[in-house]
Amino acid sequence: MNRSRISEAKFRILIKYFSLDIEATKIVKLTGLSEVTVGKYLKAIRERMAEHCEKESAFLGKIEVDESYFGPRRVRGKRGRGAGKKIPVVGLLKRNGKVYTQIVEECDRYTLHKLIKQKVNRDSVIHSDGWKGYDGLVDIGYKKHYRVRHKNNQFATKKSHINGIENFWGLAKVRLSKFRGIHKHTFYLHLKECEFRFNFRHHDIYAILLKMFIQNPLKFC
């Protein structure tokens, strides 16, 4: 850390508790630091996690793509995907590998195609549901695109399923629910934290974060 007002030892402890996914209010009690200080450092850590996630190279292999919606419950009387005040998110997952998420304005064909072209190698095999936004992927260079038709109560076929990305959505929503509501302007960082934790689910998060900050210290004014 550069220009930090807490000791390195205290910062290591804070990272350790954060790595264990302990809530901020409990970290305050365990470390004796103020809520403002803990909040400041956790925000900086999440920003670094997000930077790391955004640098992921293009996915290659069997790729699952799906969209999900985060936020308050669906408003009665409003129809359609993401009705109400929900935030639409598109996710890409390499089978048995990493996930990448992106907040979008709409889950339309233009948006989905643009993200897939940016993040998925053309030699990949794409698996999706039957949403019309995925129509035409073969026409833009993806030779294999398999679907499952949820509207027909179809959740898997001999050739396709999207169980991996749907599993990630479930894990992310359960984890975020413990915050009892997240402000829209901080949702991105919390989403990327879920992504980072999932991608390093078989590794020591504490060791990874510590290495990141040793190589590139956090900077505070």
C-alpha cells in the first residue's frame, strides 16, 4: 500500500477476513477499524478484482451463454425479461473453467452478438437457451451453436445444456442476498467480486490477493 493509514499487518488481517467472505460489519469488530476505513479498503480491493476480471482473454472451447436479472422482485403488471427495476447481466462460462459477466442495458441481439464477438473465439462451441437474441450466431462465424428450449420445459439435451452458467447465477444471487440490498452504483463491484471468487474457487483467495497487492500496491491519497 502507498500512503496507507493502517499498518501492513492490519491490512493483511483485513485481506484475510475479506478472503473468508466475512461481512464488513464483522470485519469492523474483528479488526477494531472504523466502518469508514473498512469500507474504503474493501471498495479498493473490489476495484482491483474488477480490473483483473476485465483483463480476461477471449474464451475458447465449449462456452455457455445466458442472461440473468438482479434486483428487486418483479413488479406486478409488468411483463417481459427483467421487468421492473432489475439489472440485466449477461454471462459467459467456459465449461469447467472461468466465467465472465457484463452489465447491459438490453439483452437484445445487437448487445449479445457484440459481447460474444469480443469475448468468445470463433472456433468455440456455443450453448444457449432459446432466446431470440442469440439468433444468427452461425451467420457471424460461429460454426456450432446448440440450444435448450426452456419454454418447452427442456433443460438439457444430448448435445446441450447451460447448467454451468445457471449454477453461477444461483451462487451469485445467494451470496449477494446477504447484503440485504445493494445500491445500483456499487452493484458492478459486487458482481465482479462474485465472478472473481468463482474463477478462483479452487485456489487460496488470500494468497492471490496478497500477491496482487505486492506486485501492484493500492494507492491512497
